[in-house]
Amino acid sequence: MRKFLGWTVMAVIVVATVFPFWWMIRTALTPAADLYTDNAGLLPNHPTMINFARVLGLTSEAEARAAGGSGAHIDFARYILNSIIYCGLIAAFQTMFCAMAGYAFARLRFPGRDLVFAILISALMVPPIFTLLPNFVLVKDLGLINTMAGMVAPTLLMTPFAVFFLRQFFLSLPRDVEEAAVLDGNGPWGIFWRISLPMSRGPLITIGITTTVWAWKDFLWPLLVGRGEENRLVTVALGVFLQQSPNTQPDWTGLMAASTLSVIPVAILLLFVGKRLVQSLNFTGSK
């Protein structure tokens, strides 16, 4: 009975999680004319790919307007590339720097270490909106507005949660291996690079994935800094597309088609590394 109840609860959670994504795809496949009349089933009565085609600019302006759109399209090739560069830079640099900081707090001894770590962790209680204006002023004074460098600058180095997460893992690593490395002539950097990092692939992948997903859905900061089209991210592009609706009613079918396309890269990432992510939650440090 307990097993059946557990599977039932799990099934309800899975359905509640997946259903919004399914409804997004269903709306994207629904003609604009059927949006409010064809909403009773899980599948559209007249599925069509016109919404994806017009969002990608594969239709003429007249065909897009006839399908319920404004004739506007999203340059997905450019915006997705910008988002990949944005997320890749943040994930790569932040994971590496957080690993270095986490190892330093876990293994190295220096004056004020615990105090510095406590101050760093206390930053978790500061809402990100409080640092938005100071960061914007700093980026503006540096002349980095509307540049990729200005967009990634505030989050390029580290976040308190990632440092805490990796520190806790480094504390769990056996010291015997590191002591053996010291006997072989390795210093702190050699131990970190040759011993600790290879044993920490799981947690590093976890931080990399969570950072990528967080950066992919980031909206407010890229909207403020990446004003030009050449640096626009796909999340900002979706907001611009919504504002281009031909009337006061949003172009829901086109927006859902664009949202579906924007989810695909993250879904591919999770598909390929999801198993490693689950394994890393055990904090085993194994490959």
C-alpha cells in the first residue's frame, strides 16, 4: 500500500511538472483562429507548424498576418547563439572560480578564513534586486553597456551558494589522498588541480548545469544592459515579440512557439547530462 501511494504521489508530481510544458507545445501547434474554441482536448484538432514557421521568419509577412501574427519574427539563430555564449561564459568561469574558492575555504588555513566565509554566506540573504542598480552604474561607468562583457560581469566570478556547495563537498574528500600527493611533491595548486578537481566532477557538473539554467532564463539584467539587437538574448527577444502583437491581444500561439524553441537547447543539455546530475547528488565524487 505504501509503495502504491508513493508511486501515485510521484505520478501526480510528474504530471503537474510536465503538463505546463505540454500545454505550451499544444498551443504552439494550434492555429490562432482555433485558440479559444479548440481547448478541450490534450491534442489540437487541426495541428499546424505555421506558428513555428512565422516565428522563424520562414513565411511572408502576409502569411504571418493571416495566421494571426504581426508579421514580425525572431532572429533565433542570433539570439540563441547570444544566449549560449552568455550562459557558457558564466557557467564555465563561475564553476571554476567557485571551485577554487570552495577548496580554499575547505582546505587552506589563513587568518580570517571563517569570518570571510561567514560574510560570503550572509550574501545569500541579500535579494538580487538590491545589487541591480549598483551593478548597472558600475557597468555604465566602465563603458560596458550593450556589450557581452557588461552582461556577464556581475555573475562571472562566483555566487555564495556555489561556493558553499563545493566547500561542503571538498570537506568530504578523504585527506589521505591529498597527504599522499604532498609526499609526491605536490603543492596546494597541484593537489587542487590533479586530485580534488577530478574527484569532484559530479558536483562541478551540478553547479555548471544549475548555473546554465539560471543564466538561460535570466531576463531583467540582459534587458537593461544588452539593449542592442546584436547582444539580445532569447528571453529578451520573447518579450520584444510579445510587444509586437498586432492588437491589444497577445499573439499567444506565436509566443508559445517561440518559447518552445527557446526551451530546446536547455532540454538537450539536461538530456545528455541529466544522469550525471542525479549521480552527483549522492556526493560520492566518483566518475
